[in-house]
Amino acid sequence: MFAFFVVRLLPRDWSGLEWPIFRPAIKCGQQSFEVFCAGIFLSFAAHFVLVEISGTIWMQIVVSIVGVLMMTALAYYRSWSKNADKAPTKIKPNVAAAG
């Protein structure tokens, strides 16, 4: 429903996705499988923290912010890791020792 209104109300040439504030969301979307799997684990951890330590509204806000930051950090790490794996390695030439 929200997407419907966004598509209807924003002009076609709106380039808001170039704003720096959207970069973490885009990075999480590019690494969606890893972020989803981490989110499942973090939801159980967050539930445990809220039940065992405190369930106040401030604790819920802190747990949510920490979870979002951890998933975003994971997305950036996985993106960096995939790019590092694809980077060409420098080949050292074999020089035979003259003897």
C-alpha cells in the first residue's frame, strides 16, 4: 500500500536514491539474503534481551537501533568481502636464477 502511494505521488525523475541517507538501505537490499538470515537470528536475540533484561520502550528502541546497525554492518562487510574475492591478484613473474 505504501509503495502504491510513493509511486503515485513522486515524480518519475525524482533522484532521491542518490541521497547519502539511502545508501545503507540500498546496500542491505543488495545483500538481502545475508541480511535476512542475520535478522532472523537477531530477532531471537532481541526477544531474549527484552524478556530477560527489560521490556521498556527505551530498551526496545535501543535493541531496534542496534539490530539495524548490525545488519547494515553485515551488508557492508559482505559487499566488501565479495569485491575482495573478485579482485584480480597480482601475478609475480617467475625469474629463473642464473647460475
